[in-house]
Amino acid sequence: MMKSGRRAGARAALWIAGACGLMGVAGAFVAPASAVEPGEYFYVEGGHAHGTLVVKGNRFTLDTIGGNCHTCSLSGTLKGNAGVSSDGGETCHISISGGHGTLRLDSGGADACRTACGARAMFDGEYRKPGAACTDHSRAARLTQARAQYAKKDYAAAETGFTQLIGECSMDMDWIEADRVRSDLALTQYHLGENAKCLATLAQTTALRNHDDSDKDSDASFGLPPCDEENYQPTGKAILHNAALCKAPAAARGMAN
């Protein structure tokens, strides 16, 4: 009888241990910290909207910039595939879908979410993790290298560097950064005698799409909202200068060199 009791006790102990293990596993799946893959995501929704979404554990931080430097800024917790933020006092619920390096956020235009944004800013839309070659650090290093090659008058290598950078990473840049790289590429093409390619490169910029040719470079306007106009002026004027070089006859180009 005592032997049988020991076996029963052992079975009970095993059952209790097994049940605890199952409860632990079940708990891990029933209440996950977050179903969203952690990391930094870039937001480029077209036009002048850009920004970042950072996911760390069950927390997220979101910052975007829209037209005329208006911004969205909010942070909160992640519960499964939803973000919840109470930064502005009201609770903003954000649906998050996707995966494998690409997420889509949808607030449904709720007023509680709009309070985190300026009139010309938004955060709904697609976010992507940049590839290793297109992170902020990598882009800066690649740009520095291409500019160093340009400074050494190794224009062929510089053209390759600028072309690859804009081709691979334009979606990971804000609109002014992208135009700045195009300006550098166009000037390099000018020094290679590739005037047509130079003008084709600059034709993709905001400066040439918006500029009135009757304006002088000194008082150039690019038809942008005030804050965007001010931030874009140095890049826009450099683009107009480079476009003028590429429109000049070949003889004038030779004199400039």
C-alpha cells in the first residue's frame, strides 16, 4: 500500500509539473509582448512626407514630417498587431499589418490620432526597414566616399558611387537629401562631358519641376510652403547653377574646367 501511494504521489507531482509547463507555454502565446518585428523603419509616403518608426520590445516611437515642416510625434505600447498611444490625453489606436521588413499603419483618421499631428503631417501608410547599405550611417559613408572621389577628379568612380546611392537608397532618403545627391551626380556628369545625362538627372528634382525660368538664381522660388522653401533654398540654387552649366555650349564647358 505504501508503495502504491508513492507511485500515485509521483504521478501527481508529474501532472502538476506538466500543467505548470503548459500554462507557461500557453501564457507566452496568449499574451505576447508584441507581434511587430522590432527595429527602425523609414517612412516615405510620397511628396514631402518622411520620418521613422522605432519598435523596441512592446514600445514604439513614431516621428514624421509633412509639408511646411509640420510634424507627427507619438509613442506608446504595442499589443499584438495594434499600437496604443495616449500622448495627447485621448487614446489613439493604430492598426499595424505586414511583416518581413515592411509595415503598414492605419489610424482610420481618428481624431485622437490626428491630435498628435500638424495640419500638413500624417503617419498612416507604409514603413520599411532600410537595407544594410541604406541606413543613415551607410548612406552618409557612401556619400562621403563619392564626394572624395569627385574631389580627386576621379569623376567616373564618383558617378558610379552617386548613381548607385540614389538608385538603391532613394526610398530611404527624405526629399531634400535625394535632390542633393542628384545635384552632386549631375555636376559629376557635367565634368565627364555628359550634359544630356546631367540635365536628365536634374529633371527629376523639385527645383527644375517647380522653378520659373524667369527668376534669377539670387531670388529663386520653388513654389514650396515657407518652411520647406527655406530649407530647400541651398539645394535648389545649387541645382539651378548645375543646370545652367549643363545647358552651356561645349566650348563654355571647356573654359569652365
